[in-house]
Amino acid sequence: MGEFSEEAIRTFLDKQNQLYDEDVAETEDEAEAFLVDAMAIVVDSEDDVYEYLDEVGMDVSDVSDIDDIAEVFRLPDGKFLIVEA
């Protein structure tokens, strides 16, 4: 597949319970397949996160901390993975 970086896949695998009540993936391959199926994206900045969420119709205007948005996973390299539930 190769659509997502290893760190994006690992971050989602480690933190998937911030968005889902139960694990949706148990391995890195399952996590990557899930992200592809969910049409997840990686963006470069907080501004890009807010812009993307606004474009898809999600109102986050009252959210002061990006880490409070369950669909957004902060990646170690400073980028953000967005997974729409």
C-alpha cells in the first residue's frame, strides 16, 4: 500500500481508542488498510486541519485545542493525521 508513513500508522494504532470505543486494527497492516478505507489524510499544520475540517462540514470553531478533536492525531513529525469517524 504505502500511502501512509510508518509513524502515521503506528500513531493511529497506538491511539485509535481516542476515536473508537474498540480497536479497529491490531497490526500495522490492518491499521494501514483501515486508514486507506477510511480515506484518512495527513496534513502539514494546525491551520490545514481546521481548513480541511471546515471543508468537510465539521464545525470546530469553538475548539481551542486541536488535541481535543478526536478525529485528529498529532504525529511525531509535527504533521496531523485526520480520520473521519
